Amino acid sequence: MSILLSASGGFVESIKDFWNSTGIMADISYEGYYLGIWGLFIMMGIACVLLYLAIVKKFEPNLLLSIAFGMFIINIPGAYEILFAPIGEGGGGGGLFTYLYTGVQWVIFPPLIFLGIGAMTDFGPLIANPKSMLLGAAAQFGIFITFIGALLLGFNQAGAASIAIIGGADGPTAIYLTQRLAEFAAFGNGEPGTANLLAPIAIAAYSYMALVPVIQPPIMRLLTTKKERQIKMEQLRPVSKKEKIIFPLLVTAVTGLLLPSALPLIGMLMLGNLLKESGVVPRLSKTAENELINIVTIFLGVTVGATAYAPKFLQVQTLFILFLGAAAFAFGTASGVLLGKLMCKLTKGKINPLIGAAGVSAVPMAARVAQDVGRKENPENYLLMHAMGPNVAGVIGSAVVAGVLIAMFG
């Protein structure tokens, strides 16, 4: 009988242990968080909306799908404690995302993404028309406007810099800068390093990138006339292989001398492009633009999405970041178009202002949007290659601005 009672008691304890390990009993308390389990369901709902945008609307699906799934899985009650379990003293026992997140924490993933982007991108349009560098620079104006806005809303300088970079419309750069400044960022009266900025900044950056075809056209049409949108531009001159090889070396050297803090991003971008343009390492170039960037994109997307855990994400500062991110993107687009209008007047109608909107570094989506808006006004218009110049300049420009902000506030 005693054996049966003992076995019975052990079985009941096992049932209790099982029950306590379920997500229903998970502890989701966090300072400043009062939504309880409902907050998790809200985040899962938001994740489903992002999945809809990625799968049905095909808005930047390569990253948005992974981010949305990471957001969904981490907000299942009890999942956070398992997936982000701390590493034990012996070096084992950590959760899956604990290990994957080191690629973000140690800022490894963003430069690798830039390596792949470099291998996929043709710098020829920028080299053929160096004036388009000005349009890429102008589109970074949204970053500085948003920096001031973030300071006014209570973020310190490092936090404001992290938020402002959303205006560059470059997800990897936003993640890189935010992580580099994480130990200095603060909101309100908080101590440096206490602000949880990575998840809302990364999600805002990639969400607005995915919505480029929705956000940019109204701004482009508002700031340009029908006549300006119909302007046909002259065909770009051919660019030699020698120029394409010298360009990444020159950009890397100048960046290294003037702004070493931007080298991890610019250096990897130029290395990827050199692999492509040299023509002597086709296997390495193919790996960088396909297998490597695809693998890193999956890991980066899932782990960034997994940082959107309701108790840490559903804070007042998140709403401010989403608002400021939208403003940054709108100002960046508008400033590029306005400089395009000025250049159009100075060149007596040789430059279509629409290509200025491609100065944000959502490559190549922003260039395609400029092409689509131009074609709607003039079916014979072909702006894609012209828009790729500012688009590539925007990638370089956002990385350079990130380096400046790290040098100033890091």
C-alpha cells in the first residue's frame, strides 16, 4: 500500500511539474508592462498581419516573413523562457535564440548582409552619373530631422541616433547602429543602456521598407508636376570594367581614412561588389549573393522578430519609435525628390525628379517604385537604371551616416 501511495504521490507531483511548465503558468511580468497575457495575443495578432503582408501582398517577403514568424513564436506563452534560456556556467544549456542572437549582439549579421548586397548590386549607374550621389545624400536628410524629433520626445542622443537611422530605409544599417549604441541609449530619465530599442527600430525599418510601394508614390506625386514625371532621361554611358574595379577600392580607402567606424558596413559592401566585378571568383560571388545572404537573412529575421516580446515591446517608447520612423522615411523621400526638382531646373529638364525618391537605400525596391511612377505618366519612360544611381548612393550614404553617429555618440 505504501508503495502505491508513494507512486501515486510521485505521479501527482509529476503532473504538477508538467502543469507548471506549460505556457499557461508562464511568468510574463515585466517592469512597466500591465497587459498580461493579452499583450502576447496582441503581438501574435500583429505578427499575423505582417505574415499577411509578406505572403499575400508580397511586401519584402524575404525578411518580413522571418521577422513575423519570430515575433509570433516568441509571444506564445512560455516560449520566451525556453528560446532565450540563459547559457549555463559550463557554457551549455542556452536556448536556440540565445545562441542565434549573438549574430545580432556581436553585430556580425548586418555586415554579412552588406557583403551579399554588394555582390548583387551594379554600381555602374552611380559611376556613370556621379551627380546621383547628391540625391542619395539628400535622402539622408530625414535622418537628421528625426534625430531632433527623437530628442524632443525624451530620448538621449544615442537613442535618438538609433531611431533616426530608420530614415535611411536600410534594415541592416539600423540594426548595426542600434546594437552599437545599445549601451548608451536611454529614454526619459532612464539609465544609459536601459532602453529596449532594437526590436521596434528593426521592425519599423523593415516594415517601412516593405511598404515603399505604398508610402513613396503619394509623396512623389505631391511634390512633382505631371510634366516633371514625364521627363525622359538620356541613356547612361557605358562603364568600363576598370572603373568598376577601382570604385570599391577607392570608396573603401576614403571611408577608412575619414570614417573608420563605417568600415564594417562599407568594407563588406565593397568586398561583395569586388567579388562580382572582378570576374575571377564566380563561385565566391555566387555564394555571397545567394547561399550566404539567404542563410544570414533567415537567422537575422527570426532573431530580430523574436526580440519583439510583448512585455519588452509594448511600451510607450515603441509608439514614439514607430511614429518617428514613419516621419523619417517620409522626410527622406521628400528631401530626395525636392533636390531632384532643383537638379531638374538647373539642368533645364534633363533630370526626372522621381529618381530622387530612390535615394533611400531600400535597394532595389525604391528604384523600381520610381520606374513604376514614371511609367504611369509616360509608358515609354525607363527610369530604372537612372534611379539605381541614387539608390546605390543611398546604401553608401546610410552606412556613412551610421559611422558618423557611432563616432559621435558611441
